[in-house]
Amino acid sequence: MSSRLKIVTIGPFPPLRGGISDFHESLVAQLNKKNDVTVLSFKSLYPKILFPGKSQYNQDKSVFDDIHTMLNPLSFLSWFKGRSLIKKKDPDRLIISYWSFFFIPIYMFLLGSIKKGNRYVLFHNVVSHENRIFEKFFLKIFIKKIDHCIVMNEYNEKLILQINPKAKIIKNFHPIYELPYSDSKRNIYKNDLKIEKKKTILFFGLIREYKGLDLLINAIALSKDRLNNLKVLIVGENYESLDPYHKMIADHQMEESFIFVNRFVNKVDIKKYFLSSDLVILPYKSASQSGILSLAYNFNRPVIVTNVGGLSDYISDNKSGFIAQPNSRDISNKINMFFEKNLFQKMSEFIKNDKKRFSWKSFEQKLDLHG
């Protein structure tokens, strides 16, 4: 089949904010080059009482036209509206973005509106970070309704096969977000942040317990006497109290080493923090994959990740960064090695060439939607 496909994609989409929304927008931009894509998005994802952040929306609006913002997981009327739209569009393929069991009921209802064989679900997470006891029960029912499970690392593949050994899996990768930037702005951004001569580390994204910010703080405490002029940027909205982290920093007398920017950062401002940094660290205690890693590679920034979930799938150890054990001592050792051996330029050049294999075009080809 070489003609244009009619595709409906379902999931969060701008102006809804977050990594799943950003991924969905980039995927649609790629698919729409040779297909006719319709987006079915959410009015809101969670009831306000369950949402820990300040807002579910941002100022970024998509340039894509065929968007239908109507879904609400708690409104059965919206389920029927969504199903009616899918039947009207009569798509060749349906692609759903999945990351939480909370959406299984509405997704199962919408899957029933398309022919068997054409139902694709892209798993950002299989099991949530909270790993609730009843999740796998619902997932078992859900996966039976899916024709093609798309995963982006071996960790998620194993989880699905544990739940349903007969599941048909398309193993793919997390493509690189393509945000334009100029390296010439680096000094301007560093000057603006008053870190001109500092060795700079970036922790970026939502602050939640599983992200391991405490591991990073303790790692910096272990490295501070060995590395001079170290600065750590903590950039992202907090979904938990920051008081314990500030106390840890104060206990180690490191207040001057940290800069907190506790807000959601839009696409325009992202480059400021990545270009100002020498090293991006993901000290996660649990994970599947991360869009932060993709952003780091977009800006050719070396990365230290912990060996949890699927994070290590994307690191060429000692070339694009380091894979550390999820403890402060090992993270500290990797930080020391990076700065003492002046590895920024070497690793950055490696990433510049290596990241070509993580293109959106290659991602689409692996989906084999025309097959």
C-alpha cells in the first residue's frame, strides 16, 4: 500500500503541556508528510483535584489544523463524541498515546470503533511510577484489544510480554526533539544566569520523588571539594515540596552551588538552560524512557543516566555520556570523571554524529504503517 493513509491519533496535544503532548505533536508532523492525519485530543487530562501542578496548559499552540479537542476521561458524552468522529473519519490506522492506566477505560471504548488489525498503541510507560497493585489487571484486558504495541525500549517490551506473552510488539526508539538553536548564544545565556565561568550541570523537568533529585544533591556534596566552580541548575515545576531538598543543600552548605527555576519552561526558553549547561543528569530511581534525554541530544549535551528502566538504551557509555548506578557515590564518580577529563567537546561531537539514527523519519519507517 503506497497511497496516503487516513490516520487518527489520540492523546494529549498542545496547548496541553508535557512530554507526551510534545511527542504527539512531533509524531503528527512526521506522519502528516505522507498521510492524512486527524488528531483527537483532550480538553483536560485530570480533574483539578488530582493534578499536582499549576496548570495543564501552556502558551504553545500547534500549527497543525485537523485537531479535535473534545475528550475528557470522566465525561461519557465525550467518549461517544470521540467514537463518532473516528467512525466518520473511517481511518486506515488508529494510533493511541498511552502512559497511565487512568485512561484505559476511554481508550478501550475508542478502540472498538476501528477494525481489528489497525489499532496501534504507543506506550510511553507501561506501568506507572507508582506501580499500583491493580494496574496489571487492567493492562491485561487492555493489551488484548491492541493489534500493535509500540515500545521505545527493552524495559517496556519485557513488561508487556510479562502481562501478555502473545502481544505483537513494534520495538522502536525515542526520536530526537528538533528544536532550533544557535551555539553562539551560549555565552549570552550563561552571562544572563551569572554562571559564566562555572562548570554547569542541568537537572531538567518535573520534580517528583522518583526523579532522584536527592541522589544528585548528595552526589554534588561528594564532588564539591574535588571540583571547583560547580553550579547546578534545577529547572522545572515541582510536584512535591522542595523543602527537604533545600534542607539537604543547606546541611551540606551548598546554597551557592544551586539555582532553582521552579516553573514549567516553554519551548522558547528551553534552549537557554541546555546551552548554558555542560552536562545533563537524570538520576532517576525508576523510569521507562525520557524526553529529557532526547532534548539533551538535540543540543548535543552529554548525559549521565542511572541504570534503571530503559534510560541506558540511549547512552553509548563513555561516548555520549555515562551510565551510573542509582546511588550518589557512583553519580559523583561519573561527574568527577567528566569534568576532570574535560570530556564535553569530545562527547558533544560524538552525539552530533550519533543522534542521526534517532530521527522521526526512521521512527515512522519502523512503524511500517503501510505494510
